[in-house]
Amino acid sequence: MPDARPDAADILYERTTTRGPVVRIRRVTAATAGMVAAVIEVDRRAGTPRAADGGIPPALMAVEGDNDDAVVASLIPFAEDDSAIARLLAARGIR
């Protein structure tokens, strides 16, 4: 079975919340592609024994831009705000 973990080179931003889950902005297109697409995801298994199982969390929000800096600039206001993350999780039915 192939490894289903995100490539570290595709992680554009990452922070650990006070409750433990990790919020990431992850590039989902090749770095050499013309447009860059990225998503916000929350890894709720981070720091737990289940983290070793791998897997990619569901995307909570996605954007496209001309480069990495552009997509990070679009997503960072949401990724840095715990209440925004909670709203995105709730909108997806994730507790």
C-alpha cells in the first residue's frame, strides 16, 4: 500500500493548536505547474499513536493562485484563526 502522508515539501504552513490538532496549508498541485492550488486541512491525529497510520485529512478550504505566496496569503487568515477553523470543520460536519 503506498504511503498516504503529505510530502513535507508540499506543506506551506503548519501550526499546532492548543488542543493538539495540526492546521496545515498544503499545496495540492505540482510546484512546477502554472497555477498553484492549496488547501487548509486539520490533522486531528497529530501527536497521537494513530498518526503513524498516515492518511491525508479532508480539505476544509481550497484556493488557486499564481504561486505559493499567493495561496498562503489567501488562506493564512483562516488557518491562523481557531474560530474560523471551527466554523470550517462544522460546515463539513467534522467535530
